[in-house]
Amino acid sequence: MTDFTARTALVTGANSGLGHEAAAQLAELGYGTVIIAARTDEKARAAKKALTARTDSNAFVAIALDNDAPKTVEAAAATLVERGHTIDFLLLNAGIAPTKEISRTANGIESTVAASLVGHHLLTMRLLEAGALEEKARIVIAGSEAARGDVPTFNPIALDAFAAEHFGGDLEAAIDAYFRMDAPATYKPGDTYATVKLFVAWWAAELARRLPAGMTVNAVSPGSTPDTNAIRNAPFFMKRIMVPFFKLMPGMSHSVADGAGRYLEVAGYGDEVTGRFFASKPKKMTGPLTEIRMDHFDDPAAQHALWNVTSKIAGGVGYPART
Ligand SMILES: NC(=O)c1ccc[n+]([C@@H]2O[C@H](COP(=O)([O-])OP(=O)(O)OC[C@H]3O[C@@H](n4cnc5c(N)ncnc54)[C@H](OP(=O)(O)O)[C@@H]3O)[C@@H](O)[C@H]2O)c1
């Protein structure tokens, strides 16, 4: 049996839902240190208290990190480095479900993009630069079945067509407009969520080409998990019709424990499994994890453009491609 006591995990969005559950499962597995990141000190400390009571483990370390506010991400990364943490499993779980109304961060970035992608990019780059990821680190970022394009009301962007129609084919200009939700990009809750989760999968594919050999990064959907706090601000149709329907139909949803377990499953995969997107089988919302191979995920030009825009928006913070 693997001994996890020397291992350290960092989980973002650990005060709620899947992140909270994943943090508990990691402590139960025996991780010696589980760093739980939440948007405020207060939330992180409350999560630590609840997790300690649940697991009877003293592994938890609380830290504040708000992906909407780059300074807090920089400060969290600096604190972790200063305290000498080296991370074996980086779980970039934080995110928001589709909300009725568009919102933007103080920097003018649409909030789903900031919460799921830009803040996580900045955190990962700072940890990499500082050597705070272990040689065999596993990075998992939360994806979604919505990105497949086979879930009703969730349609990811057809980037090439959007860029060709409005930006003379310039993919980076098109992605930049989408990040800011500047016209002609338009906020549509389900489609924006699906698009951001497609971006997440592209980000993982591009980062995989840059990470030192031995480290891996994959996008992983926890699957349809209605019993989190995700849909608190969702539009009426999703909150009152779609999700309750999913809960009633066999195979359309699963427990928070099953959802979080998917992250840990992929963290256990070997060095050769990297840059991929794992989710339920096409047209399914739960069940065994499967690598999703669809043309719109396998788009190196879009992955590269997405990386460049994310690095620029994060303040010029990237990681060099391997030579
Ligand atoms: N539930 C599902 O069916 C499902 C399916 C596929 C994918 N996912 C993905 O799974 C992840 C976790 O979702 P969940 O269902 O567990 O929802 P949840 O219960 O709402 O948890 C989301 C967590 O992310 C945090 N968060 C949101 N915005 C943040 C930001 N800007 N900076 C830092 N933390 C932020 C939240 O903090 P606050 O509590 O402070 O808001 C919360 O801790 C998300 O990425 C979601 O897209 C969920």
C-alpha cells in the first residue's frame, strides 16, 4: 500500500462541494498535509475546522486565495513557498456554475473565466517558477461534460468560426474578447460555462507540453454532482428544472464523494497520462471516467492561443515551452 504521509496536496475551492470533499478524502487517504484554499481567511479557517472534525486528521492548513483577485493569488503562492511547502497534488477545483447575470472581476475579466482559469494559471505558474511542485507532481483542473457539446443548453464556442467572422481569423484576439466578454462575444450562461471548461481542457493540453518530464496535468470533470452549492445563482431553468430532473433520473447524477473521487483517481495515473481531458463517456453524465477524444479538444492552435491570452491576462506570467 502507498504511504501518503509525506505527501502534500493543495485544493482550491476547498470550503464547499467537491473541493471540500476532495480535501477530506485526501486526508483520509493519509496525505500528511492538505492545504485548503478558500476565498477568505474566514472561509478557509471554517473549512479547516469542519474537515478536522470530520476526519480527525491534523493535516489541514488553511490559506486565503481568490482567483478574482490576482494579488491574493500571488500572496498565497508566496506564503506557501516561504513556508517551504512542496506540492505533490495540485487540485485546481474552484469554479462557478453558470449564473443568470454576467459578472466581471475588478480587472474586467468575466467571472467564470477568472475563477476557473486565470487565477489557477497564475497560481500554477508561481508554484512552478519557485520549484514548489514536486518532481512527480500531479495537477488536476476541474473540467465539465458541458465542454463536450452534447449536453442540452451547453454549447462551447466554435472558436475558428468566431475568430474568422469577427477577428480576421486571429484566435488570440477572439479569445481575449471572450475573456472580457466584449462584443461580439456574448454572455449566455450555459454556453459560457461550456466554453470556459473547453478552455480549461485546452490549457491542460498546452501546459502538458511545457511541464518538466514526470509532472502531469489533466482536466477532469467530477461529473453531474447536484448536491454541491454550485447552482445557487443559476438561471431558473437550470436550478428548478434541469438539475432536479437529473437528480430523479437514474445515471444522471452521483454523490459528491463519487465526484471528488474522480479527481483522486486521475491523480493516481502514471507519468504518461498528461494533457488529457477525462469525463463521463460521451452523452453520459456519470459512470466510469473516460478520456474524451473529440475534434474540438484536439486543436493545438487554439490551445496555444488560449495559453498566450491566459498568460497575458494573468500579468505576463507564463512558463516556457520545453526546447
Ligand atoms: N457540481 C457539478 O455537477 C459539477 C460538474 C462538473 C464540473 N464541476 C466543477 O467542479 C468545481 C467545484 O464545483 P462545486 O460543484 O463543488 O461547486 P461549489 O460547491 O459552489 O464549490 C465551488 C468552490 O469554488 C470556489 N470559488 C468560486 N469562485 C472562486 C474564486 N474566484 N476564487 C477562489 N475560489 C472560488 C467557491 O468559493 P465560495 O464558496 O467562496 O463561492 C467554492 O469553494 C467547479 O470548477 C465546477 O465547475 C461541477
